[in-house]
Amino acid sequence: MSVRNGCLRVLGLSLLSPLVFAADAPGSQDLPNVARQVDAQIVDYRPAEEKERIYPMGAIRKISGQLRYEGQATARGQTTAITYELPPEHSSSAAFTATREALQEKGAQLLFWCKARDCGESSLWANEVFGNAKLVGADSQQEYLLLRMDNSLLALYGITRGNRRAYLHVEQLDATAPLGDLLPTSATLLRELKSTGELDFPTLGGEPDDTWLTLISRGLNLDATLRVSLTGPTAEAWRQGLIDSGVRAARMETGTGDAKGLHLHLIR
């Protein structure tokens, strides 16, 4: 092959495959706890900066110029934000799920999880919560998750825009003070149970706790068609507590497997 023909071939490849030569935003780097998806590129990077962040724990909407949502997690600390653009063959949903599963395997606790129109307006998440217009897309193509890992909060937001470009936004806040008790919403427990088939509460190995009984029973009663098995050292006491909290006895059974704390398994 001549030098001239070789140059033309390289030029042709660059025109057909622009992502091959794409580069991350200058000075950017991945978060230690969040693995990058294959061929994803960092298109927006905001290095660690101490600030107070309010992460919604409910669908967001704007009323009289004010952002509204049912609940929130507020913390101050070093906050790093990364926005990845995903390759054309990857969806934001797949990247979101893979990242969520990897974080849960590391022990991260889900606090809030919404999907599609249950989250509210994408433009509000993009502009008001994350301050990044790249994240504006179809409301039906969004997903948001807030997790806790030790004394850090991790926020994930996945979106596919109208031009089919998909993005995954990740924020980590390392709190400067103890986060204290942060509890998931009942709707989040239900979404996790239906999506993964499991709910694991390793710290709930003792007698039933009224707060958790309320959260779990409300979650189960959001879909009265589901049946679950409970395992753990005090599983029968939890089953009775959930019955007393309004969950029909016929929807629950006590399993025989070993579990640290309380474990719920969806009976399909």
C-alpha cells in the first residue's frame, strides 16, 4: 500500500468512526467506586469541591418557580460530578443497571429509585438538580438513583436524548459530617424487589423495628399481587409484624435458607 493510499484509508476510518478518536474532558478521571462502562467517554467533569447538595427523594416538579419533591437527602462535603456519553450501541438504561448492580455488590444501600415519568420532568433534573443541559431528554427515557455507601452519597442519572445520544451522570458526595439515619422510600423498596427479586437487610437481625415494619409493609402493599418469602434469624417475628402492619398473611411465607439479618425473596 502506498503512503498516499494509507493516509486516505486512515482519513476514511476517522470519518466513519469518530468515537474511536474521541477523548475525555481535560483533567477528568473516573471515581474509584464507579466502574466506567465500555467505550464511554467523559464529556463533562467537575472535580471535587466542598458544597452542600440536596438530592431529591421523590418526583420533582416546579410550582410558582420553586422546585418541589416529597423528600430529600441533604449533606455537605466534597462533591465530584462526571457525565459519560455512551457509545451508540449502548443504552442509558443498560449502563444505569450495570452501574447500580456493581455498586450494590460493593454494599451500597438504595435510598431512592425512580424511572421514566415517575421521576418528573427531565429538564428539571438536568438544569435544576445537576446543572447540566446535556442531560435533558425524554421523560420516558430517564432513570435516577440515590445510594449511600458508608459516609458518602452517590447519585446516578441516566437519560437518552431525542437524538438517540445516551448519557450516564454520576455524582459522589463525601460528607464532612456523619450522614446519620437515611431511610429508603417504600416505593424504592418495591421497585428494587420487582427488579431484582430480592430485598436484603443485613442489619435487621433482631426483633422487628417499627420504622422498618412501616416502610416494608407500605412497599409490599403498593402491589398487593406480590408474594414473598422471608428468611433470617427472626424471620417469623418479622412476618407476624408485617401481618400486624396490614400485609395479608397469604402473601408471605417463612423460608428455610440462612441469611444475615432479614432477607425477602420474591416468589414468582
